[in-house]
Amino acid sequence: MGKLAFRNGLAAVFFLLAAGQGLAKENVSLQDIVVTAQKQDQNIKDVPISLSVFNEFDIEDKGIENYKDLADFASNVTLLEAGGTGMMSTFIRGVASDSGVESANAGIYVDGVPYVYTFGNDIPIEQIQRIEILKGPQCVLYGKNSYAGVVNIISKEPAQVFEGSADVTLGSDDKRKLRLDLSTPLIADKLNVSLFARHYEKDGFIHNTTLNNEDNYSEDNFGKLHFRFTPTDRLMFSLISSVLDTDEGAPTWNMTGAPDRLVVQSGLQGTNQTTNVTHALKGACDLGGGHQLTSLTTVKHLDNRIIYDADFSPANAYHMDADMELKEYSQELRLTGILGRVSYMAGLYADSMEKDRYLLLCGSPFQKYNTQSRTLSVFANGSMDLTPNLNLSLGARLDRDEISLDDTYGGLEEEHSYTNVSPKISLSYAVSQKTTAYATISRGYKSGGYYLFAPTPDRRWVDKEEMTNYEIGAKSNLTQNLSLGTAVFFMDIRDKQVTTQVDPVISYVDNAAQCETMGFEVDAELKLTPALSFNVSFGMADSEFKAFSDGAGDYSGNKNPFSPLYTYAVSATYRDTRGLFATAGVRGQDKMYTDKENQTVTDAYYVIDAKIGYEAQRFDVYLYANNLTQEIYDTNYQLASFLSSPREIGVQCRVRF
């Protein structure tokens, strides 16, 4: 960070400290956490799903700015962010994707807009009310590619009165972030609107000796507009539109084993330019008698061009230039209500996706293709109290997927389709007013697709992957100030999509493996005093191949790639009525293998973060440090290592009006 910017930031801190009076943020009661994990408002204790929940204060306190910042804070959740190459995958409970597969294991939903592939997942976490991480198959309510879990991201609703805030963050590597957040009623008690805008930029930390620059810079602009219209007490409409425009430099990577991990010699300046426009239109109508009809329509249009130098040298030996356009549409209709002793939800869902991709290799045309997919679904979920303490929940979903490929250079046109049924059964037992135990059996699937790098056309199609999950858990408010959630699980994965070697050179992706994962997770929160709280998350997931072999070897008994045995996050937060604030935490994971042979290892690591500040009625000021001890936790993968970020120190100032 530039010295002038740092001095100006500190001056702003001291000025604001001298000018304001402290006002602590409101603490959230452990007894009143409401989630929409099952697409309706429920107390977290009544949901038979293992959940990690982050409210708007958690997001702010932990410094979660983008989706890739989220995974380290939840038990049994890891994320592979391939250094800015366009691929980002969420792994839950050790259920990891092969690098050649585009279908995600865990679905991401931002106000209902689906992100169910391993690309295009650079999502700003801004103006967010709550993030819910659901673990285990959620295909009954969310459909394809949610079979390891779901990340549900919910925006803040516009306020009933005018309010706003503006803030600036200055940090290491000349980081600059400016934010403006406004909310106001347009028609009293009828129409409210909020507007959010962000500008972010940061210099790179990898020096390119050939180009004489720090080439992994990043810059983006993000905006969100949210309308909420309630013409009557029984009718509600909301429209959330957002646009993200990014201009990033080269991938944050280097050759594995490079003499200096922060120095490259690439002869080509890498870039990653993305425009992502989304719309989510929701309507809800109270039909009376305890029944409600909900409609959700989403649109996503993603344009991306990425250029990178994969030979890490001044030569033009392996230069990639990929241009992609993605269009997605979805429509869901849900009917919910109560019939006698049964609470029910039934719905219809349809989506379509079209992707065009044009790839140049070393300046020459290499691939040009179009893929399209269409999904039609019908689903139902219901619950009934068998006794005053025992509740039975049943659900099922029927999906019909059609996927087509038009390969221009390969001269190939083909289409595949399949049908999938995803059932779920849960029993919940209220042990006491403070404790609920549950048992669940559920099934889910990851959609099939095409692997365009296969050696022959008949090897391009990859069929769906399926999983059965067995889980027991408990949620308890042991005291007014202590909450605890635990779960134990076993997952059986069949027809796993994996890279299969024909010989040492030729490979393709096939449904060739069986995998099992077993483990547990614990999430606890303790409010030791009204001002001091502790959070602990710990997860263990032992994931291994039970049967997998190909022309290069037998991998049965090997660990599933990208699956650390354990993950953890521990933090302490102090926030008092005088406005004093401080938080510190440690997050980490065990070592993991990144190949099926279990030869390439990413070492275990832990990262320490800290933040202090002063919170007043009209302003907040903070000083923060991420990766305080300069921990190196690169992800080693084949010939490249995706580099971890160095220590970042910065100051943040916010004014409310």
C-alpha cells in the first residue's frame, strides 16, 4: 500500500474517533436464527440439515468480500480457485470434482439465480443479509448439481425509511475499495428500492521479469438494484438486478517448484475480463387458508475472455486465448401450505443454458463449439407431526435433462438425455424445547456433460454421477448463550466422473469410479458475556476411492483429490456498547492430495486474521490484517501451483446517513 494512502487512512481514523460517540451493533440472539434453506422461513433448529449460517455482521467482521473468501470459515467446506484461470469449485464434505468436469458438486444460488457449473463463479458478497451453507444432497428442492450441498446467498431487503452508507478501504498492494449503499421508500408502505455500487482495484504481487510488471492485478465494478413492491398485504414482487464487470491480469500461479514462487518469466500478459448480468424476479401471493403461490424467474448473461501463458516462459509454447458466452434462464413455481397435519411444498421448474466457446492455442484456432442444456423438473416436499415430538419429512424430485453439443471443428453434432429421481426422507425428534435430533437419507446427482479434450468423439460424453447420503445430527441451544450443531454422515458415490488414462499421454473423463466419504462436523457459538463471543467450526471428512483403475494404475484406497481430512475455524469477537470492536481468528485445514495417484500434495496450513475498530452511530473505522503471519498455502496441481495471497493490512472507514 502506498505510504500516502496509508497516512491518509490513519488520519481519517483518528479524526472520526475524535468526532463520534460509540454505538454497538445489535447482537443476534442464538434462539432466533431464521433461515430459508428449505425455501420457506424456518427456525434453524427445526431444519433437518447440517447448516453453517453467516449473517451480515459475520460477513463484515470476517472481511468476506467475494465468494472465494467464504469457504475457509465453514466446517467441511473447501474451495478450489484455480488462480484466476476461470475455474472455481466448491467442495463440501470431501466430495470434490475432477478438474476436467464442468458440472459443480455444490450449487450456488444468489437470490435464486443458479451458479451450478465450475466456471463464472466470481460473485461479489455485497449488500448481503445472510449466507446459508447446506451440507449433503439438496436435490429435492434445488435440483441438479446440488448433490454435495448448496450455498444460498440472500440479499438485504430495501429499508422502509431512507438510509445509506459510504465507505472506503485502503490496503496492501495499493488496494482501493469504494462502496455506496442507498435505500429508500418510493411509495410509503408499497414500493421500496435499494442501490449498491462498488469499485475495487488492487495491484498484483507476482513480478514478471520479462514484462517488468506485477501482472496479477485485479479490478472490478459491481452494481445492484433491488425493488420490492407490496401492492396489498397478500401480494409481493421483488426484482434484483446486478452487473459485475471485471478486468483482471494474469492468473495467480507459477510453475510448481519455481526458484522464487513470486517471480515469473511469462512473455504474454494474461487477462481475465468478465461481464456478468443477472436478474431475479420473484412474486409471492397469499392465497388464503395458509396457502401461498411463489414464482421465481431468473436470467444470467455471462461474457468472459481469458488469456494466459501456461508455459511460464518468454516463448510462445503454450498460450491460451478463450472466449466464452453463457446465457441461462430459469423459472420455478412453488405452492406451499398446510393441509390438516401436513405442511407441504410442490413445484415445477424449468431451465435452459446455452454456451458458446472459442479457443485459440498459440494463436491458432483450436476449439469452437456450442453446448445447450434443458431441464424440466417436478418436485414435492412435505412434513407431518407423527407425535407431539416426532416429525416425518418426505420429498422427491423428478428431473429430465437434455444436453446437446455442436462441435464446429470436430464436425460433430450429438445430443444426450436422461431422467433422474432424487428422494429424501427425514425424521426429527424434539428431545426438549432446546434440542432437536434428526436422521436423514437422501439421494442426489451431478449432471452429465461433454469433455471436449477427449481423444476420440465417442469418449466425449460423460454420464451423470449419483450419491446416497446417510446422516444423523442434532441442534441445541444448550443455554441462552450456547448453541451447538453436530452431524455424522456417510456418503456412497457411484459412477463418479474422473479423468481416466488410456496410456501415459491420452486421457478422457469417464464414470469409472466408486467413492465413499464419512465424517462429522461440529459448529458452536458461545456468548461468554454480552460483549464477548466465540465461534468454533470443525469438520472431518475421510473421502477415498473404493474402486477405480485405468490404463495407468489402480487407485482403489487412495484419497479423493482436493479432500483434506479436516477443516477448522475458530474466532473470538468483542463488541461493546461503547463502540469498541475487536476480532481475531484462525482458519485452516489438513494436507490434501490434488491427483488420483496421491503423489502431489498441498500441505496443511493455518491462517490468522485480526481486526479492531470503533463503531459509532454515524460511522465505523477499522484496522485489519489478513494472513497476519504470512502463511504460504499454495495449491500444488500438476505442473502449476495456484498461489496463496500474502499478508494484507488495511484500514476501512464507513459513514452512515
